[in-house]
Amino acid sequence: MGEIVLLCLFLFACSVHLSQGISHEIHLLRPRHGSGGHHVPGLSCLSWRLGVEAHNIIGWSTVPQVCESYMGHYMLGRQYRKDSRAVAYEALAYAQGLKLAGDGKDIWVFDVDETSLSNLPYYANHGFGSEVFNSTQFNNWVYEGKAPALPESLQLYKKLLNLGIKAVFVTGRSEAQRNITAANLKKVGYHTWEKLILKGSWVTGTAVVYKSNERKKLEKSGYRIIGNIGDQWSDILGTNTARSCFYGLFQKWVLQSVLKKKTWRVC
């Protein structure tokens, strides 16, 4: 009987020790866990963000008003950069594992807004996506040419060039914005590219159709699309999607109203 009691006490002590260790390791997550059954501020915003990124929530136009603060803290804090870094690391690892032809026809398609360039300075003054998108105000911002590079995307761009992979930018920006877009890209470090494709005023249809058609033209010209990275599902859905696609960081559910995370998706 005494041995059983000692065994029970030993197991209890071990369980307490382990639970304390686990609690210590995950204590940063506990404020959002809700295990106590109480309302946890920000939890619904996390759920909404997950739904958007997983493409389960579609057709939304703005970030919920209650999530403005959550989005601001995420985008201006450290986590967004950490998430971007993780994605860029995986993209580079994928590219480094490829056997390239070396004939100058291997290309990587980059989206521009919220992928190569960040419009966070603009959205920080417009509710982090909680305000209804105003195309006139946004275009005025574009013409200022002050959008900074998304650091992790710029680093990926440079490393891909070193591997012999050429960059092609395909953007939904209008053809009328070509000069300012090119100047902005060069100013922040994107000094060279194979093509910069903007949307002509004559182009109709959805973003998926437009970008699919442009990728198709590239492949008909003899290019091999090695990778494709963007911040919206419309950047990677459709046809001629490349060997691997990388769905941009949560930069647009804030920015367009949203800023998405780069998460990879094999086409």
C-alpha cells in the first residue's frame, strides 16, 4: 500500500512539473486561448484572418471595424516580418533545389502591391483596411512613388537573380502608372527585371483571368515560370500558374483591404 502511495505521489509530482514546464513554454499564447470560458479580445479577429487566408471567407470588402487595432498591431509589430521571413526562406530553399536550364528563360513572377512594394504607410492612415477602399486616394498615393519594399521580398528577389532566375512583375496597376511604378521599384532596390506588365485600359474581366492570360503569354514566348508569388489568391489561381506558387503574406486583407502573409501553395 505504501509503495502505491509513493508511486501516486511520484506521478503527481511529475505531472505538476510537466504542466508547469508546458505552461511556461506557451504562456504567450494563453491570453488568446480562452480556456477559461471567458471572452478573449482579438480571438474573433484571429478566426476571421484564418478564414480569409484559407479562402473560406470570400467577397468581403473591408476588415471588420473591431479588428482595426488587431491588424495594426500585427502589421506594425514583429510577427508580420517573422512570417514574411519564414515564407521567403521556403521560397529560396525551393529555388535552390531546382536544376535550371541556364538559357535565360527561367523566370519568377512577382506581384507588385503588398508583395514587392508595401503600401502599409498608406493603410496605416486609412484604418488598416477597415475603411472602404477609395481608389482615387490610393492612386494618389501610388503617384507619390513612396511605397517601400517589403524587405523579405526584396531579399528573395536579389537571391533569385543570383541563381540565374529572372524577375517578371505582373501587376493590376494601370498602364498609365508604368513610369511611377518602375521608378518606385528601382528606388527601393528592384533594379532590373525581364518584364514589367501592367493592366491596359482595354483589359476586362477578373484579376484571375487577367493574370492567367499574362502568364500564358509569357509561356508562349518561351519562358518557364519557375515560381509565382503574390498576396492574393487571384495572384496564383487560374492557368499557367508556375511550378510552385507562394501566396503572399497577410498583406491584403488589411490592405485592399488587407495585408496577407506569404504562405506557399503548390500549383
